[in-house]
Amino acid sequence: MTGAVAVLAAVGLAAYPAAQDIRLQPLSLALAVVGVFVLALGVLARWPAAIGFGLVSLGGTYAVLFAAEGSRLDRLAPGYAAGLLLVAELAFWSIESRVPAWSDPELAIWRLARLGLACAGAAVLGAVVIADSAAATGGGGLLMETLGVVAAIGAIALVAVLARRHALE
Amino acid sequence: MKRAATGKLRVYLVLAGLGLLAALALGRPELAALAAPFAVFVAIGLAVGRPVEVKAAAELDYERQLEGRLVTVLLEISATEPVERLELLLDLGESLETEAPNPILIRLGRGERRELEFPVRCARWGTYEVGNVVWRARDGFGLLVSEGRTTGGHRLKVYPHGENVQRLLRPLETQAFAGNQVARSRGEGIEFADLRPFVSGDRVRRVNWRATARRGEPWVNETHPERNSDVVLFLDTFAEARRDDLGTLDLSVRAAASLAALYLREKDRVGLVSFGGVLNWLTATSGTTQLYRIVDSLLDAEIALSYAWKDLDVIPPRTLPPRALVVALSPLLDERAVGALIDLRARGFDLAVIELSPYPFVPEGESETEQLAYRLWRLRRDALRTRYASLGVPIVEWREGVPMEAVVEEVRAFRRHARVLRA
């Protein structure tokens, strides 16, 4: 059930950039098809790496849109971010081990509520990022760009270190 | 306890990293907007995730139960930290089954103790440790998973269900102690045996006045004394034929438990020899305690593969008392057991063999060669049976579904018409 909804949501996500009348539409379409197919394969085979590859492909489909469209800011990015998180969460939910929750029937409802909250949070966060970048006037120069790169790499490294520490405990 | 990152955590990290780097490389904030939720999701998930330890205390309503009956296992689950998704598997092994969902998924709040009830069906006899729980706790974000196993379960003894037997096999000779069996010898007892002339020392109450009046001289009644007997249950554990959840060892354990209970009820002394890869024995004694000893010993019976040659010399002498009836329960699949039984007979033991038929467990085969081999195997077994019969050993086949009573009656019929040979 969750796997089917994840694949359907992925189709919806992939359709948005692939359906745009852009210069690199064949590439976008190809990435969309590959993304949905690999995601479905990952869900069926219970293979996290395939799900990850499918999500990257869906993100790539969206990235192609900017390569073709130039500098116009996409106001639907927060919605796409929320959708991508929804697809990812549902897909990983579907490959979890099947355990009957007979003693806690409210567990599924509780989890759906958390999922909705996470997606809403993702949309808000995406909106903040977009609004912040829209408010920025002009380029920040070499210093700001360097800072941005360092901050991005630092953020990823921090999260990776946290993950490694938890995994070793 | 083992803690590990899930595949989801790795994928989210890769997505966040790729998204942020692509946003920097392409200069597109939309890609940062896509990646940021994944990065924040992972960061929050790791920040709030704590190592968790789950404890499970188990209680059983019965620690001894009969095969096929139910035992209720009550589990009290608690955890050091709140757990969003806790998967629990009550480790029951193959021979116990529960009707409740197992594994199950629950949620534990802070300081919460959850009681779970598992009705467990004891499908097969044996000794089991019940109450050990294998658990897997996932955090609310599904990024980290902790796994562990709780120990300290209770020992559950599942006794084989009894076979219905009314009349028992009687040994040819009895022992010296009082019991319920009418001895062949003559002495003080109730059962009338014969008449004989009065001799000095005979008690007046034993005078048969009718016979005395008819013959004109005093005659007395002779009686058979009531004595007990020694019975040794000889269990062949060298090999068994098995299919799915039933095998010849199961049949022999059921038969042995039933026979032991009945003989002990008749005040006989019962011993046990489990003759196989591992040798177990109990010297013959009477009483309820002995019944528990025998049944507990039967629960430990298992087929242990061994290539070592074993004969009767490995059995301690007191285990096979003289004038004892030896009831052998064997599928007659191993040469060592077959040889040991013939050796028992040669040593003058009163022997009866209950053959636990391996035929229901061995398919005939589909090809012509397989069917030929099957027929040859059956012929060899028939020849072996004839050999036992020619030695004066009653041998009767028993299989699942056939009443034990019929088997015992067949042995009794054989013994009625057989002669005891003495070397």
C-alpha cells in the first residue's frame, strides 16, 4: 500500500518537470522514467540503494529544468521538496519488515500524522530557502560563495559524523 | 545490544549532500530547497535519537504441560527510553506455536510497562526455554535501529501425550517384592493355583474342606503370590525416520512414557535405557518419583549421530536386572541397535520388540530403481523380523494411528504360543 502510494507520488513528481515545454525535455523525461522505474524496483525488491538512486533521478529531473530554463526562480520548489520527502518516507516505510501492529492500532495513524508534519516542515523549510534567495539582491561575491561552499560541506560533514557516532554506539 | 544506521540514513545523507553541492555548482536555490529537508530530517533524527535497552520479564502459567495443550506466556516489556516502533519476537523455536501475532509491533512511552499475552501451543514434547525475546527498536525517524535479545526465560517441559493401554505385557518371571502381578510360582497369595496333600506346618485356614471330605485325608489349597516385576524400557536413539513434525522417536517416547506410567501404577519397578549416540540410563525403581525421572529423561532423548560401535557392554550391569522384561522400542534402522537386541535375547533376557514402523516416513520413490530399492529394503526388514521371531522374540509393528492396545495384545498373543528357550 505505502509502496504503491510512493510510486504514484513519484509519478506525479516526475510529471511536473518532464511535462514542461523545455529544451532538454527528452533528457528530463528519460530521467523521470528511470527514476520512477528504479524507485518501483527498489520498493519491490526492498532495496534501499535503488530507492536512493530513484530519488536522485527524480531530483535530477527537476535539476534539468533549471539547466534549460535559465535564471527564473521556481516558486513550486517547496512543494517539490515536500513531495520528494513524501516519496522517500513512503518508499522506506514500504520496505520495512512486515510486523502486525495488533496491539497498537493507533501506530499507523500516529505515523501518518508524523509524516504529514514532516512534509509540511519540508515545504516550510523549502519556502524559507527560496524566499531567502529571492530576497538576496545580486551576488555575494567570492567570499560569500566560499562561505556557502564551506557551510554546505561542513553541514554534510557534521551530519555524517553524527550518523557515524550513532552507528558505532 | 547492537545499534546501527539504517539504509534510509545513508540515502538521506547522500541526497542532502548531492543536493547541496549541486545547488552550489549550478547556483540554484531550488536544489538547496530540495536537499535542506533531508539534511534537517537527519540532523533532528540523530540529535534526538538515544540508545535504548529493552527489558522483558516472562511468566508462564504452567511450567509442565502435555503435548498439544496450551501454555500462556505473559511478557512484561519495558525500555530505558521511549521507543516509537518496537518489534518484538517471542523466541519459541520450531516446536512451540503461538496463535497471537509474533512478531508484533508496539510503541512504548517513557517509563511505560506493557504486558503482552501469548497463548503458546506445545506442538511437540521436549524441554524448551520460553520467554526469551528478540527485539528491534527503531527511532521515530527510522534512521537508527537497535537490536538485542533478552534472556532469562523459563524452562517449559512438554510431556508426550499418553497412549491408551489397559492391559500390560507381563514378564515371564516376577521379582521378590509384593506387587500386582500373579507370580507363576506358588506361595502366599490370593489367586488359587492347585491342591496338594496337607503337610506338617500348613496353616489350617488353607485346608480345602470339600477336597478333604471327598478324599478322606486333609488337602490344602496352593496359591500364587502377588509379586512385582522389573521392566526395562529400551529406547533406540541411534536413528529415526522423520517427516515434517512426526518421527519414530516421537512415537517411541510416547509409548515409553505411557508404558512407564502404567507399569509404575502396577507397583512394578521400571528402568530406562536410551541406547544411541548418547547413552542414558535409569536403574529400575518404583514409585511416582521414578515416573517423573523417566519422563524427564525421555524429554532429553534425541538422535545423536555417532559412528562409534556400541554394544551391550557399555550399559552398566545394574541397569538390566536379571529376570527383567525388556521392552525395546526401536525403528530397527541401525545395525548397532539390532545387534544389541539380539545380544539381549542371547543373554536370556525376556525381550519384546515394538517396532516403530518407518514406512509412513519413507516415500516409495517414483523411478523404477527407487521402487525396487524400496521393495528390497522392506524384504530385508521382513527377514529381520523373522529372525527375531525365530529367536522367540515377539516383534510387533506400531505406527501412528494404531492403538497401542492392539500392539500389546499382539505381543501377548505371541507369548502365549511361544516357548521359552534356555541355552
